[in-house]
Amino acid sequence: MSASPFDSGGFDDFAPAPANKPFAGLMSSGVRGPRPHDPGSGQVRDRPPPWVPDGVVSMCSAGCGRNFEMFERRHHCRYCGKIFCAACSSTSRLMPPQWEGLCGFATRDPQRCCDNCAMELGPHQGRWIDQNCNANRSNELADDVATRYLNSPLRFTLGGEIRKAGYSLKNLTDGVNFWERDAQYFYDQLQGARGLLFLTVAKVAFITGIRVGTGLLIARLPDGSWSAPCAVGSMGFTFGAVVGAEVTDVVTAVDDAIIAELADALTTKLSMGAEASVALGPLGRTAGGEAVVATDASSATATSYSQSRGFYGGVTIDGAYLKVRDDVNLKFYGKHVAASDLLRGNEPQPPAARPLYEQVHAFYASSAARQQAAAAEFAAGYSADPYARSSSGGAPPPPPSRPDPFAGSYGAP
């Protein structure tokens, strides 16, 4: 099976943890000093082993009988250093944290290992995940303008996707591309959402074109808090009266039906819809509607109104393939976690996702304050108008309002 362009990459783009944060120093934790490795004793290697050279091995070291040839690649086990076929080295495990700086990879990322080493490392994974995995590391939003307004449509880490989603929400309430008159549209679109889908999508088109983007999904849990984030990706086509190139930060309110479709690992998800978009430099808007259809014949619809940037204009019909990025989730959580477990609250909120939860809370708090200010201004204008008071008996009519049923709990941990 060919690898997806979304299923690759390390976590080297995590923001470094400040020295005063509790996460600092975790990578160097663990027992130090020489200690012999006794397979089966529960002890682990102090140092990474030397790798067996490719040229001296022609057959899988597990004894399965597979010979290495054009269509059977060699794979080194990161723990024992021997060479195996793909079938005998399909498991990923975190390596000992004390190896950090002694090996050619980051110990916070799960590494490929053979079946025997996977069993040997299994009892240590819970402790190493708590100590050293990316989900438990510090992650922060930067204040520089370039990072905030230049979200990349392709990220290969969930830590980067979390920051990207945080910037997208922050830009909805202030900044270069903020417009006070359409702030209410963003709030109306996202209030009471059962889930929030964040995608940064790049489009290049002249009548026909391509679109590609990555992002994440969080779901509303029964207690009112948000689920752990799940990495997603999208790739597809666009067709219509259109020319140019743009990048759009899409924040979509999704319902339970879309969440259930994306959580189902047994179906393929496709989205079909229409968009109208105009972008000139850092300023732009995109409005769209789409239907998400799965191969089990289930479907759901969603609409979005988003900020965009670039040089682009047109009305298009779009189609895209939606995918849960399991490899990116693996590198973030340090273990295989099903999308259904993430979106149903079976996995706790990771500390590295705190910037996203803080921005979600700030967005709804800012929008609620803006609504209250508008209501107060409406009431003050009404009381100053004697004609309006006399025509309604002196009592001002309430301004239109749609309170958020989940108000106050968006930032709940």
C-alpha cells in the first residue's frame, strides 16, 4: 500500500519548552550509568546498539524466510539494530529516554522495531509516554506576525496543527484580516458546535485546479469539555470560473453525524461542495457549503465562512478526500490511538493542546462580550428615543440573541 503524503514527518517543529516549565528536562530523564542489557529481565539498554550494515544481510533476521529484493525492503529495528522485513517490523515503540542525544532520532517519537523488541519494550511504554511523548510536552503560540498570519497548508506534526488552529481562532477576533462587521457571522457559525474542524487549505486554479490541506478535529464531550485533537488531512480538486492561488484557514462547526463519519475507520470519506472566494494579498473571505459522504452511504452537511489570503477569485465546485492521519496521531500520543477513542473522550486532553483550548475559550468569551456590548448599545439607543418608548409602552423589545448552550465550558480541561 502506498503511503499517504499526510503520513510522514517528525515532531521537530514543536516549540521548545522554557526552562521553568515542568516539561523541561524530561528528555534526559531515566536511569544513567552503565548497565548491562539482559533480554527478558525487564531492564533496557543504556545505549543504542550499532546497526547491522545492509550489505551483510540478505534475509530477514526474524527467520521468516523472506529474502530482500526490489519489492522487499530492509528495515532496521531501532532497539536491537538488526534488519527485518516489513511484516516482522511493523510495530512502533518509544525508545529509552536516556538515549536522547546518543541516537540519530528523537526518543519522543515512536520508532520502528521488530516484534520481539516490541514485546520487550511494551511494559515500559506507559511510563515513557507519561514522561517523554509529544502530547505531554510544552506547546505555545508565538507572538510574531509571520507565524500568526502565514499558516502552512501542510504540517506533519499534530503539535504544529494545534498551534495553527489556535492562530486561526485568534485571527477571527482581531488582527490584519479582522473585520468587525463580519465578526457576528463567525460567532453565529460556531456557536453551539458539536465539533470544530480546522483545515488550512491551499488552492491553485485556472478553471480547474487542486486543493490540499491539513488540520485537526475536536469534538464536544457530554460534560461540555473538548476532546483530545485528532489529526486530519484533505486532498482534492476544484473546478469553475476561477483563477489564482490562495490559502484559507477554514474553521467549520460540525455535527455529530460528521464526527461519527470521521471516527469510523472502516469507511472512506469524501466531501463535495461549492465555494465562492475572493482574496487580495492578506485580505480575503471564502464562503462554502459541502456534504461529507462515506462509503457506508451515510452523509452530513456543513457550511463555512473563512478568512483567506493570496490572489484569487471565483466560484467553484470542489471535491476532496478526507483522511484521519493515523501516523501523525501516533507520533503525538506515543501509541496507536483510534480516532473514535480521541473523539469520544477515551483519551484525556493532552497538555500540548492547551493553546488550542485556551483560544477556543477566548473566542467564545470575546464573541459573548461583543454581543452583550451590542445589546447594551441597543438598549441605550432605545431609551433615548421617546417615539420608540411611546409606541411600545415603554418596554424595549429584546435584541435578537442566540445564547450559546455551552457558554462557560469551552476552555474546560
